[in-house]
Amino acid sequence: MQIPVIRNTQRLVLRTGINVLLGVKYLFEVKDMLRAIVFSAALIAMQGSSLGQSNKAPALALKDLRGRTVRLSNYKGKVVLLNFWATWCPPCRAEMPDLIKMQREYRSKGLQVIGITYPPEEIEEVRQFIRKLGVNYPVALGTKETKTLFDQTETLPLTMIIDRQGNIIDRIEGILLPVEFEQKIKPLLK
Amino acid sequence: MRKNRVPALLGLILVLSLATISAFAAIKTTTIRVEGMKCNHCSASVAKALKATAGVEKVEVSSEKGEAVIQFDDEKVTEAKLREVINSTGFKAIEEKSAKN
């Protein structure tokens, strides 16, 4: 008769042991879970703060071909396309008639294209080129540093899209395609 | 019943084989020489414009070699159209070096 009692005691001890182990494991799991929750909350908070950070376009004051100052801040309230280009860059030249057309068609809706040259550049060559094409928007003389303020690559052409509040909202690397205008710029011109 | 099934099965096999053959035949690869692609930073526009063209599957542009290797569906886009797209980016598509299935 003693044998079943011993067996029961052993079973009880064993079961208790397993339960204790499971309990410890559970505690660790809870701890891990709590840690994960705290970590996720921190991440969300960080993302929230980065979203909250403004993506304001830097202040820009550059000289145009006549020596007048072109200030980006003067165009607040407009949708600005800041187009970095060079006379020696074939796609930059190729997209300029489209930029001229956009400026003509959407000026009344608040679009403002601003061209910024990228070195090495001869002022006379720029002058002749924009005269020949009939560029209808301001063109300022930029440096490598000017472009670095907006973009770390050397891709040309490059167009920064700045909203009416002066925030950079997108960038277009390479030639501006009609589909990109439709999707990224046109919705801002309402 | 069995007699009715045989022609239907044969028909199905025929349709499937034709579909497979046409699917494989549609994809071509061509190498187009591009003149004036000297600046590395500008050549990205060629790849971008080609990739945005309907029927273009894959594009590799090399400014060093001065060429664009394009995989395309010849039922959706022609080589002439591809050259036109390259020309629209300010460069000049010279001639087709090779075209293979």
C-alpha cells in the first residue's frame, strides 16, 4: 500500500517541479514581453518625433545671371520645383522644354520652377542656352555645396519638390517623367 | 464519353503549347549603343526612362561601355521605340548591336 503513496508523492514533486520551471519560464517570457513592449513603445515614440520633425528646405540665396539674388524664402506659398542642372548634362537639357511647359501651364496654380546650375559651368554658356530655349523661370548659379544642402549624390538632373509651406516633400532623380509629374506634383497644384 | 474527351484534351494541349511558345518568343534582349553618355551621374536617366516604358523587363546601362542592354517584350514595345526613348533623354541611340531571343 505504501508504494502508491510514494509514487503519488513522487508524481506530486515532479509535477510541482515542472510547474515551478514553467512558472519561471513564464516569468521570463512576461519579462521579455514587457521588454519588447517597452522597446516598441520607444521605437514608436522615436518615429513619432522624427515624423514630427519638420523637413524644411534650407534657406537659399543665390545670384542669378544678372547678379540679382534669388531667395527660396520668396517663393513660400508656391509649389517649388528646385531643378539642379548643367549645360553639359544631356538629360538636364532634354527635360528643360518640359519644365518650361509646366511653368507656363501651371504658374496660375502656384507652380514655380527654379533652376540651379551645377559646376563646372560658364556663365556665358548658361546665358546663351537659357535664351535659346526661352526659359521662363529664374535660373540661379549654384555650387556643389548648394546641391549638397539637398542631396548627397551627384545625380543630375535632380529636382526637389517643395510644398507651399516650404517643406521638402519629395525628390526626383534623373529626368522628370510625365508620370512623376502626374503622381507627385500635380496633386499639389489644387 | 472517352471519344469526346480526346479531342478536348488535344485542343487543351495545343492551346497551352501555343501560349507557352508565344510567351517565350515575346522576350528579347537587345544592346543599343548610346552616344554622349560620358557623365556617370546623367546616365541614370536612360535607365529610368527605359524602365518606365511599357514592355521593358530589365535594363542595364553602362556609361563606360556606352551602351544599354535591354530585355523587352517585343509584342508590347519595338526596338525603334526603345531608341526613341533613349533619344528623349538627351542622348543618341546609335544602332542596334545585336538582338536575340
